[in-house]
Amino acid sequence: MRGLAAPRSLCRVMKRIWAWMISGLVLLLATTAYAQGKVSFQVEGRSSGTVNSIELNGVTYVDVQRTARKLGAQVKLFATSKQAKITSKGFFAILTAPLDQIIVNGQYVSIPGQVVVRGGALMAPVDVFLLPAFQLAVNRYIDFKNNTLVVERRYNVELGSPQLHKGDSLLVFDAQKELEFTTDQPNPHTVVVTLKDAVIKREGYQRLHTDYIASAQVRQTRGDVELKVILGDRAKEWSFTPSSDGRLVFRAAAAKGEPVLTPAAKPASVLQAEPNPLSIAAAPEKAAVLQGEPSVLSEDDFEEMVLDAMDQTPVAAVPVAQQAPASAPATPAAPAVPVTPAAKPAPAITAEPHPLAITAHKKMRIVVDPGHGGKDPGAVRGKYREKDWNLAVGNELAKLLKKGDFEVKSTRDTDVFITLSDRSKIANTFKADLFVSVHVNSTTNAKANGFQVYFRSEKATDKEAAETAALENEAMQYEEVHYNFVDALLQSLAKNEYINESSKLAGYVKNAVYKQPGIGIAVDQQNAIRQANFYVLKGVQSPAILVEMGFISSQKDRGRLSQGAVQKKMAQGIYNGIVSYAKQEGWIK
């Protein structure tokens, strides 16, 4: 028996060695499964730096943040949820690791590989930046060739190479739409042609030194293109006319009466129909037509855009390979560019009516949202959990509102977990007129106490307000699907009308809680109304507030809020504030 012990012990040792070797090999393969590199930028024919890239399964990935910014878009990163939001005029996209789908203007779009995190950066397939909607939003044509992102201004006319003949010299423009033009000859040797509402691919100056054209300069002048030609010594006549193939030809010739030589059509110049900026959507009838001057908006302007045209229901994903190809010329010789429509369609984004001006129901609809719940306890101190107090006050508030003849819906009336996205969706599906989220505050500052009421704003009132928002936003960690709340976020991004109405509602609730006897929690008349960026308020299509009834971290507030009688008084105070607001807005008499 002892003789067998040694071999068995040796076997165990050998198995461990093999396990270590295999695990080491797996780790080595995992760390070398992608090759790091750089992707170059060529902007309007000039080198414009690089961004970090990797190769995964034959797909080129680029740093999302740096690439988006170099292309003129705005980008925000959310490290906790491993996501990025890319925005520009009429365009926004949500990228989430490790998903191989992204949300573009409210529609799900497949991409060639999963979004990944490498070296602290969010990396996505370069195809994301070739989407027609993105190119239109940043006012560029973008192509990816030879490990280079080739970026051109969104032009509609291009000057080709001069065509020189024995009896004349020609300058030929390829135009992607019918252009109006004017001509002028300020002196015998100079001709100026102005192409109206045109964008030239390349500005430039050429010394031709021919008998008919000495030099030519083409430049962009705001919304027009100007061609300035210095005639050669033997030029006796000139003309600027459309050719039979739709191009525009400047001709300088020796003598009158000579035929105009129409240049042969260049087969490499392919005219394509302009892709719909939202042709990436799977169902055209669901795509929102969000067009306008393609330029980059500020974050504030973008957040105020009305996106009512978008469908909340995700449609089937459309692979990038099946989308309308982006026209992005890689070389000046043979571009493939879309035809810009002669008449620009009116933007689909119209003025948003006041959110309370049109109602489809007679009674005010209110959603009561007791914060946290289920596996998400909220703030905790000893045996006390925020979710319990939120539920008790929320249920009492809902009961009072129903008695007050309001239409009421609660996001939860039991101890269950509700995602942030579902809270927003409940309110929007219910077509709520008001949204009231009930919470309890917490901080490391033991002296902090008192009632506060918040409404949504990108910028927090102060550091304390920002910390409060961060605390409440931590509920995202319990979400089982990445960035669920974004479905609602895409529908309504910070409309000013809602912010103004939310501010009013906050004022009425603050005053009513201050006047309500029996609560015993301080209400600072100067600082009780705060602003901060709460995700749960961001996706709601109605005036919305978030009530912080007190601080669970404060011994005084904790002692009061743990009492059932105080919880009922708190609900009564909030209810009174809602009633005052409803009366002021004409919902009730």
C-alpha cells in the first residue's frame, strides 16, 4: 500500500502542473487575442493624426471616445455600465459592452462585433462611424480603406483634372445636383463663375500656363463656390455650360464659332441616390426623419431636441452589411458620392407644444414611484432600509391621491425590484401628467439633515446635489440589462417645458411639506429645492420631481422617518403640494 502512495502523489502533482500550464496558456491566448495598433485619419486630403485600434476576429476596432471627437461628434462615457453615448445633430447612439448591437436614433442596429473594453477605453468596430446617419449628422463623407479613415466635407460639386486640347482648355465640374450659377467678367482677362448653394470637395489653385487658361482658382465662399479663371493670351471666347452628361464645363477657346468639346464621361464617377439618414432602421415606417443643417450641436441644444417621432419598441436589427452604403471617396480621382436632392425637405422636428396644453384625459394622471425595492435596498443604516420607508410613504401618497379624485399608478406597491427603465416606461405608457419619485437621502456628513426636493438638470446645484444624484443613480448596478433606462431616455431628453413645470411642482411640494404639522423634519426655505441629473427623471415625458424626505444618515431624521405617523404626515404634505400645483394649472378647482 505504501508503494502505491508515492505514484498516486506523483500523479496528483503532475495533474496540478498540467492544470497550471493549461491555465497559463489560456491566459496567454486571452491577452494576445487582439493586436494593438493605430488607425490614421486623412481629412480632406491631409493627414490628421491617429487613434488607438485593435484587431479582433478580422474586424478593426477603434477608440470610441477619441474617434467620435475627431469626427466632430460629442461623446459621454459611463464607466460603471461600460457604455458610451455619441451625439450630433439629429443623431444619437448608445454603445454597450459586451453587446454586438447598438441603439441608433431609437432603433437597434447590428455591428460586426461586440463592443469591448481594452486598456481602459471603450472600443467598437469602425463600422459604427461609417453609418449613413452618422455621416450626415457630422456633415462628412467617411470611408475606411488601408487602415485609414478618409474624411471629406459633405460636398456636392468636385473639380476634376483640366482637359487641354489644341483649340481649347476645359475645366470640368462633377455636380451631384442641379446647380444655379452666375458668371461675370470684371476685366478682359478675368472670369468669375459663382455656383449657388454648392460645396466644393477641394479648394485649390492651379497654374495651367496654356494659351487659353493661365490659372484657375476654386474656393468656398460661405454657401457658394467661386471659380476664378485668368484667361490665356489666345483666349478669344469662353463659356460655362452644362454638358450632356450633367456636368458643368468651363471652356476657353481660340476663336468664335468653334464647337464646344464635351469631355467624355468619366466612368469612375458614380452618381448615387442620397441615402436616407435613417436608412439604418429595419422598418422604414418606424424611422424618424430628423434632418436639418448637418452640424454639431451643443449638449444643451441636443438635450432640448424633441424626439417624439421615435418608436419605443425596438425593431429587428439590421446588419451593417445590409445598410445603404456610405459614400466616402477614398481618393480624389474617383469619388462615389450621393446626389443631394435639389429641394431640401422640411425638417420633421417641429415646435413642441407646452406639455400641459394638450390632454387626452380630464383627470390629472400621477405616477407615484417609491424608490428602490427588492434586491435594491437603497440607503441602509442599521436595521432601517430606505426602500421600506419609500414604500410606506408612496403607498400612503397613492391612497390620498385616489381619494382626491386623481388617476394614480404606482411603479410598485410591494417590495419588488423595478428597473429604472421600467419606472420611466410605466409613466410614459400611463401618459402621466406628473411623476413623483419618493426617496430618503444619505451622506457621510452626519450633520446633514432635512427635507429636499429635486428636479432634473444636467448640472447639479452644488457638490452635495451631485452626490445625492450619484447615490440614487447607483440603482443602475442592480439592472440586469445594460442601460435599460436608455429606452425611455431616447424618447424625451430634457425638454425645457418639463424642467420648468418640474421646478414649479417642486416649489409647491416644498412649501406644503414645510407647512405640514407633525413631520418634525427641517425644510430649508432657501436650499430645499435642488437640481441634479437623476436618471429615473430623465426618461419621463412629463413634469417630474424626486423627493428626499430626509437623511437616513441623520440620527434626528432617522428617528422621525422610522415612525409610521410621521410617514403619513410626510405623504400628506407631498399630497398637499400636488393639489396646490393642480389647482394652479387648472386641473381642479
